[in-house]
Amino acid sequence: MNIGGISIILLLGILNFLLILFQLSTGLRWIKVPFGVHKKTGVTLLISATLHALGAFLTS
């Protein structure tokens, strides 16, 4: 499962890392965003982490 020669699992892992950094920075109030944005990115993180885990599990 590749996109342009790069693994989808790797791309989801990078996306998860960026979302975790965003969640951490908004939770600690380093970046100020409305609570709704923080909540929606948390749901996005949950979905992408689940897809990342399922993809890694199915390819192993």
C-alpha cells in the first residue's frame, strides 16, 4: 500500500505525530484555538491512529 512510493502507514504515522503535537500545544495553551477545533482534531487523531494501527496489523 503505497502512494507515490511512500507507505500509507508511514504517512499516517507522520500525520498522527503532527496531530499529537497540535493537541499537546493547544491543550497546554501554547497555541490558542477554540475548544471545538481541539475536539475535532482529537477525533481526527483517533480515526487516523486507528487506521494506522489496522494497516500495520494487516500488513504484518
